[in-house]
Amino acid sequence: MKAIVQDVYGPVDVLELRDVDRPPAGDDEVLVEVRAAAVDAGVWILMSGRPYLVRLIGFGLRKPKVAGRGRDLAGVVAATGARVTRFKVGDEVYGTCETGSFAEFAVAPERQLAPKPANLSFEQAAAVPVSGVTALQGIRDLGGVRAGRRVMVIGAAGGVGSFAVQIAKALGGRVTGVCSGAKADMVRSLGADDVIDYTREEVDRDGPRYDVILDMAGDRPLSLLRRALTPRGTLVVGGGGYNKAPLLGGFQRALRTPLVSKFVSQNLRGLTAKEGFEPLEDLTRLIESGSVTPAVDRTYPLADAPAAIRHFAEGHPAGKVVVTV
């Protein structure tokens, strides 16, 4: 089969389209014929080996332990392991894999797959798992957004942010999106009630107004973010700025927030998404109800996956970047 693989860490030039063996499915795994896959920050991180923290926590010290790139996928079940009960050959599924989804076939644990939403194309479905689950857990589970809450989404035009705006609106929040002026119309089309152009104004322009702030998009100091938060508000931060600091990237903010939270009245949370079929099924309900629609910026064929990653890392996409197989 054809697959995008790498032997060493580095820039997109280390990626190659090769003929490799089709991966076998274990007892609790599903072999998926991939129709589409998506780019997220983790793809860039595992390709480059930066921040170096990822090498130290088990992804390979000198070279990647897994040669294939890509985690999000949508496709058709080609084979199932002996203990798989939720899927059969021919089912359309989406989720995350372990072997690299920039490939004609990929193996995924059964627990990380769900039936593909009926109203989505494979390209749209592939855009959902990593970013959609991250947004859902940041907005609903950690943020506690509910009707009437004032919510700020920083990076509202990005992969996670475009889902977060829609999920917050579906939960009844009043949403302000932070993005560049060029993407303001797109963010409003997602449901944002207001937009802050970060090239002209800072996020604390209105003072302590927001009940919930989700920031996955940058490296703003916690002190600045807290100035926009109500005294009892909740701040959720993720690994923005992943391609800047070589050791920890943007993860230092997520690591610091629980410590700072002990000494302030505000609730500061670091976000690390937990994958599984349960949040995917929750997203499916939102998608099939029409409350959430994946925003796809561009699609690239499998052979051009390196260009897709380059566009993600350098081009500030409006929504998700998808690779078709």
C-alpha cells in the first residue's frame, strides 16, 4: 500500500510516499481503508520531534517509533480483530489511529472509532476527531459552558477553535471569537456573536467580562488572559505555540495553570484531550442535528501530504487541512 512515512525527525522534507506493508489488525483493532485524513498540531510535532518533550515521553528519542504520520481518519472497515464487536466489514467509521492515517490503510483500536456521521463526506468527517474532541472537552467538560455564559475562543478560525465556537453556541453560550480580521466573517458564520481582531486589539479590551476562555492558539501570558476573565471564571489552555520553544513548546502554560489556580479565585485548567468513541458519539449527535459542521480549509491528495503539513504550519488555515486518499 502507499503511505507517508519518515525515518528521522525533521522538516516536511523528511516525509516520503512509499510502498509499505499493510498493517495487520490485532484482536481489539480495526483495519480501515482510509478515504481521508487530517492535519493537526500533533502531526507536525511527531514529524519534527519538537518540542523535545515528546521524545522524552516515549515517542522515540532519536527517531520516531512509528514511521507513519497522521492520526485523524475517516474510511471504511476492511477487517476486524477477533474481539471487535462494534463494527463489521463495510461500515463507515471515523476516529484516530496508531499506525499513521496518511496511508491507504490504517489500524485503529476499536475504542477510538465511531460510526461516521451520516450527513458528512469522508473529507469532512476526517476533520473532526482530534480537533472536535479537544474542543468538546475544553468547552463542555472543563469549561462548563451553559446557557447565558460569556465565552471567548482564542484561535476561533483554527481547527480546534472552529469547533469550539459552534459547540459553545450549541450549549447556549454567547461567544466572542478571537482571530485575524481577514477571518472575521468566517468566524461569524460559525455562530460567533462578536469578533476581536487580535492584530488590532488585545483580548482584555473589555476587562473581566468572560465566564469561560478557551485558548489553544498562542502563548499569551496567563496574567493577560486572566484580565479578561471574571473573578470566578474558568480559563482552559492547551499547547499553543508548539513550534516556538524547542523544549516544551506551548505546553508550559498547560503545566503551569493547575499550580497558579491554587492561589487565585479563578479556575485555571490545562487541556489534554482524552480520545475515545464516547466523545465522538457526542460530536456525531451535534453534527447530525446541524449544530456543528466541520470547517475544511483545503484538501490535498495523499502524495501532497507534506504540502498539507507545510500549509498547516505556516499558512494559518481557516478550519482544518485534509488529506484525501
